Amino acid sequence: MTMTEPEATATATEHVDVLIVGAGISGIGAAYHVKDRFPDRSFVLLDALESHGGTWWTHRYPGARSDSDLFTFGYGFKPWRGPSIATADEIRSYLGEVIDENDLAGSIRYRHRVTSAHWSSADRRWTVEVTRDDTGEQLRLTTDFLWMCQGYYRHQKGYTPDWPGMDRYQGMVVHPQDWPDDLDYAGKRVVVIGSGATAATLIPAIAETAGHVTMLQRSPTFFISRPKTHELAVTLRALDVPEEWTHEILRRAHVAQLEEITRLSFEAPDELRKFLIEEMRPLLPEDFDIEKHFTPRYRPWQQRLAVVPEGDLFAALREGKASVATDTIETFTETGIRLASGEEIEADIVITATGFDLAVFGNIAFTVDDEPVDFTQRVTYRGIMISGVPNMAYVFGYFRASWTLRADLVSEFVCRLLAHMAEKNATVAVPALRPEDADMPLLPWMDPENFNAGYVMRSAHLMFKQGDREPWTHMHEYTQERQMLPAADLDDGTLAYS
């Protein structure tokens, strides 16, 4: 049979030295490092979304912003010149500058969704199947090294619990990940379910025009007020200090603050709890029940601190534009929500700021030599590679510190590994348990005593495992890894080269 032109195009295979999945902050950073370190190697970034940015493209709800300072959330190689706390648009603009300044645009392909990845030991390469979401075309690429930078949650749809009575509710239910461009909340009664960073961002943004906003939470979150622009940045810029210096000084200042909060969370959690609560108290209404609404059950830093820039959430509460209800949902009604206490909250719009679902490597189907990879039975190697999976690295950032701090470290590590492989004339590197690791216990991906956010606990059973010794552990603090990863021995017997 003669192959038609469309069929010929669909089965054509393109080869690149490095294939990066994801054009968010991790993938763009990875591409920069590959191009800077290996200018002669070919690479491509694939992303299922319509443009760059990842999280900052997906989240378009009012007020969407960072909950980390941009001096650590920005790349180490590109100074951040804006305020410490930035909007989604400002972050996407910054990422766009990285793309333009480093001529990366020609290597990025949007609306290209990876559906499967197959490793062949005989061919010593990956074959990656791709669907173009704009045309439906099926594509195939091969690569020597696969770098997963797709993020850690499902972008297509957020997590919304199935509460009783939702089918009879007559108002609108909206998840922040699916925010309608034409949503009119002016003068409306709005209930935001949730108390994390998304709720803390949304509520002050919509409270200005909504009739009233109620934050309905099952349990409280630790909030901390921070200025949008760091005082030290104002001082340094007034002195006309070069932006590169300002970036590095502010980066170190924020890291030092992070180290101190982390230390206190383990060594003096009660004192840190008291400090955080007392920091909030004068910013809240006089009659606000801070013990009920803003005193979490968990230890500080078992979940992220939700940043409140300029205390905007507290201001909305003081001004009566917003209020807090701490209770569980008994049922939705036709006109709102009835709580377990019997209280009813009338709502024209309900916003489910209830988080997202973790996705293991974008839910892509992986095989190694035709055997499906069950990641739940695999072990992480330094939080960067997976046991028994050759020539594949991934980026997973910090839960408590800025994601990009780890993305930078991982990029440097992967580039060091690629250079080391070239020095050894090796085309394959695969993490492999040593004989002394044979009886190593497989531990959960995340210890709830360390971090117990809802989205982590809901999806822990889907994730890969970790061991009880190096290098089979992960989720260290930045203060540890900034020393550990650059010094990691690539010839300690845990990476098999061939």
C-alpha cells in the first residue's frame, strides 16, 4: 500500500540530544543550562499548554501571584528587577525575557502533549510519542536524554471534593484553575472554600468589588504578612547598586530568613507558632477569634506559610469586606452551604480553592525495554532520577522554599552528569541499587511529620519511594542541598554507566 502524505508525516521521527518536557520555570531553566553548557547539542522543549509559564499560564484567577519572594524564585543566572512579591503576569514576562535573551523560542513547541515514553537499551535512546493538541497530529521524537520538567500537578483540572448536595446548588461553582474570563462577581455573595495560598490571594483581589467574601476553611493556615518590595531592595536601588549585586544580596537575605524559620520550626516550634500568631494579631479586627480561625493544628512549616503581601487579606477582614468561617460542610443547599454547626452561608458563587492533584511525570506512560514502569515500586536517586530508569532526570522543587532554588541546583547537577558521561564515553547512566542497598526499606515519598499538605497526602500512594540512606532520599532543605548536590560523587557506585 502506498503511504499517503499525512501518514508519512505522522510516522516521521525526529531526533534531539536532549528532550525537555515542560516550558515552565523548570523547563526554561533547564534549556538555558543545556544551551549554555553544551552549545553543540540539540534540544527541544515540548509543552501541552498554549504558551510558556506552566503554573503562571494555567492560573488566571484574580490576583494570581507568587507566594515566594522573587529573588529566590527568580533564576540564579538572571537578576530579578521587580518587587519581592510578583503577579503571574510579571513572572511570565520575566520568563519571556529569559526565552528572548537566550534565543530559546525556536526550540519550544507549544500544544505538544507527550503521551508515552519508551526506552530501548538496544538503541540506547528514548522514543517519545506526542500529540499536537491544536491539530491532532501524532508525532514521534527520539532522544538520548529525557528531562521531565512538567511540574507536579495536573494542569487540566483542579481538585474539588464531591460534597453532598452540589447537584442542587443553583449558583456557580468555580475552581481557580478553570477561572472563566467573563466571571462577574461584582456585588455578589462569594464563598471561597480553602485557606491556602490561592484563597489568600483571591480573597483580597475580589473583595473590592464583590458584595461580600467568606473564606470557608476546614482548618486554619499560618499566614505571614510581607511587604511587596523588600526594604533592603529599596535601599540598594537608591544607592544605584548594580542589579546583579542587588539580586544576590536579596537572595542571600531571603535564604538566611528561610534557614532561621526552618530551624525554629524543628527546634522551637511552640515559640515559632506564638511568633506567627502574634504577628497577625494587630493586623486583624479587634474582635477576631484568632485562636479559632488562624491557629493551625499542625506544626509551623509542616505546610507552607501563606504570604499576605502588605497584609491585604487582613485588611479585607478589618474593613468587613471578607469574613472567615471555620467548620466542615454538611451539604450544599439550593442557595449556599450548610455547615456541620447548622450555620448556613448564602452564596451566589462558590470558589473551590481546594488545591490540585499530583501527577507523576505528567501521567505519561513509561516503559523500559517494553516493560511498563511502576513508579510506586521505584526509588528516587537524589530527588533527580529514578532507579532502573536510564537517561531520565526530573525536576521537583522545594515545598517550603522557592521552587526555582532547587530547579537551578538540579539543572547544574544534570549538566554535570551529562559532561561526566561524555568524559567516560558512556551513552547510558541509570541509578541502580548497590548490593548493600538490597534490603533497604522502601519508605513513603513524603514523611507526614515533615510535610502534610492535603494534596501531598491525597496522592502519596501514586508516587515513587525513597530509601533510608543516601543517595536514595529526597526532600532535603535548600541549606543542605546547596552543599550536597554540587559535591555529589557521580562515581560512588549508584550510577551504572555503559
